[in-house]
Amino acid sequence: MSESTPAIDPALLKRTPLHALHIAHGARMVPFAGYDMPVQYASGVLKEHLHTRSAAGLFDVSHMGQIILRAKSGAIADAALALEKLVPVDVLGLAPGRQRYGLFTNERGGILDDLMIAHRGDHLLLIVNAACKDADAAHLRAHLSDTCEIESLDRALLALQGPAAEAALAQLAPATAQMRFMDVRTLEILGSDCIVTRSGYTGEDGFEISTPADAAESIATALLALPGVALIGLGARDSLRLEAGMCLYGSDIDQTTTPIEADLLWAIQPVRRTGGARAGGFPGANIILEQIASGTSRKRVGLQPDGRAPVRSGAQLFADDTSPSAIGHVTSGGFGPSVDRPIAMGYVATQQSTTATAVFAEVRSKRLSLGVTPMPFITPKYKRG
Amino acid sequence: MKFTEEHEWLTLDGSIATVGITEHASTQLGDLVFVELPKVGTALTKGNGAAVVESVKAASDVYAPLDGEVVEVNDAVAADPALVNSDPLGKGWLYKIKLANRADFDALLDDDAYKKLIG
């Protein structure tokens, strides 16, 4: 039996405000994006995954970046228009108290990071990936400092996800029960000002809660005392988001994949597309708008292995079980505990991207068959009503 | 029962060794969701991959603990990988090999030495 252990000195890793809580709960800690993070607790990835879908999972995602973007003019519309220079997203049309998904693009149409953009009344709050947060802040400063102030917040971030999340959080903040999917509000929890969004990265109903760093442990402890709430590690976070068909930055999307190749056209609202009132004007717009019009040579798709063997990230994909040249590769893959079978996503040549097309992955020198399948693999439970 | 530094256990019946992974290994790996076993008749060389066990997160090789030929595999764990977690030293055995050199078995770690290894 072999397991690779990364040679990283834990003393060099950053810690979140919940580090001691993780240790106290028996977490197995691993290096992730420069942080010492819990990959799982005693019950393990499989049971943590299933617990989140049947009750409520509490995740520490404090390693993620929280960045405030505020226009020097004081008008949030100016901050929104400034941000639109860096994302192919309708930020100006975002209503107060709402958030939406976005992407920072580069000049080649690739993706520098994916993020959530929240309209906070007089400013925008951006939630970005841990591994990209310093680069994102620098990118914002380099391009928007003339009109905006950019402030990286030193706050904790908790995610509470699953069917028991609403009832649990309502015990501490009753107003959260009235929130709809993608709402954002400032609410007091245990005496601290928190920013709550009804969103997440699991396909479940749930919330993400930005707390002051020094309040994170008491809020997490209070949530853990409520019915159905258990700590869940990054291992299950990954299998949950894969079942939900969501991209992991650095695996499924990166600087070499465009939003169109990644099947993220839905994140580019019509107002930013050709013919829209604010078409283009973001890095790589010529390439991305051309791809919207003419298509791409490859596409991100869901993949369903026919057998029981998981097909994991990096596996090469082929059009048949003999051809020597690959038509794509798997970018995320593993076992989906809720669907009780292996699942994957990856890029394939566009001619192989239609549902039910059979492709083959090379795993341990064998070709295993997979079917192209729509995502998500589970039915999302968002509270849209 | 004997053990390897790669966290396999072996029991011997004549020249046939039964091979599985230790409780320590099964705990470290977490709940298994897939087990790939060698084919009966495969000639195994000590240190080469013999089986693959996969959790939600990762695939891990199980190395051949000794030289020998696979004479039987546990189809029950292929059908229900959770057996390896629930009963790693019993119903969760992986395969049986006819040892090339019976004496190799004696050189493996005994219970005390393995317990020392895993601390």
C-alpha cells in the first residue's frame, strides 16, 4: 500500500481561525493553497459527504479570499462598471442584496479565477479562491486603482450546507430563513456582524457566513451544537461539488480554458455578449465573443464511467478503445457517494461532446468506457422560491 | 499472521499465502469504493503493484508482498469494497498466492514489529 505524503513543513502553513477546532475534532490536516486545512474528520469523506446531503455540513472555508471593491466616487455603479472591465459578467445589473458567479479572464480568453460577486449596497464583496487571492487583489489594484479602493478582508468564512442548514442557522439568525438562493445580508450572529449569503458549493441549499476572525470559533461551536450539524472536510467538499457539476479552479478551469470551452456561457449575461448594451470590454473579449458565435474545438462535459472503477483527474480520453491519439482528458473524477457510482468531468473534442457519446479513458493501461452525460449528477436543492 | 512495511498482512497455509491490508491501512485509506484484484494465474513480483484499492478521494496500489502466483481472489470484496473496512483481517482479504519461496514468509514482520512500525 502506498500513499504519497507531500513534503511540506506544517509550520510554514497558514492557519485559519478554526485551526484549533479542527484539531480538537480529530481532523486529518493537509496542506491546501498554503493553509493547513482539514481534509476529513474521524468519520471520513464518504460519511461526511452523505451527512451533508441528509442533514447539514459545516465547512471552514476561511482560506478563501474576501475582497471589498468600493468606488472612490462613492457610487456603487462606478465600482460595478470598473469590475466589468475584468469580468464578462453583468455586474451593473446586480440588484442590492444579491450575488452572482463571475470569472476573471485574461487577454487570451482564459480564466484567471472564478469568484462570487455580491452587491452590498454601497460596495461589492468578492469571494475568490484561496490559491488566487493574492494575485486577484494585485490584478484588481493594477487595473482598477484609479477609480476604486480594494481591501482584502481578514475574516473567517464558514459554509453551512444541506437540508438541515436553514433550521440550524435560523436558531442563531432567524432572518436567514427568509433569504432566497443568492441573497446576501448583514446579520448579527452571537453579537457579531456577519455577512450571510444563501449559496454554496455542494448543490444543497445552504449558506456561506463571513464572520469576524475572532468570532468564528464561537459561531462554529454554536452551529455544531444544533441538530444535524457536523464538521465536514475538504475531501467531501470536493466530491459534493463534483456531483453538483461545479468547476474547481486549477483543475476544471484555468488560464488555458475559456469560459465557452468550460461550458460557462450562462455566467456571461446577454448584456455583455455581442449585441448587448455593454458587449465586450473585458480581457479576451474578442476571443470569447468569437467563440460564442462560432463555437470551440473542445468542451467541458460530464462523464459517466460504465464500470465501477473511478476515472480520475489526468486520465487521457480517446474516441475508441484502440486509437493512439487522445481527444481530451479528465479534469475531475472520483466516486460520487450520493449517486453511488464513479463520476467525472473533463474536456473532449466538440464532436464527442454530445450526450450519450461513448468515450474511453486510459486507466492503468486499460481503456475504460464512459458516456458523455449532462451535469449536475444530482438534483440541486437551491431555495429559489 | 505476518505483516509488511507497506501495511499488508499475510497468513500461510502450506505454501499458499492469503493477503490483505491491515486495519491501520484501511483506517488511513477511509471507506473504500472500488477494489481491483489481480487475475488468477498472474505471476507477482515482490514490490510490484498487485491490486488497487480506491477511496472517494484516491487510488492506492497494494504491492505484492512476496514473489508468487495468484491462485484465488476474493470476488466478495470486488462486489462490496466496504468489506475491507469492516473486516480487513477477515472477510476483507484480497487474494491468495502460491509462494515461490516458502521461506520468504518467515522474514516478514511479526505482530510486535508491525505494531512498532505504526507506532
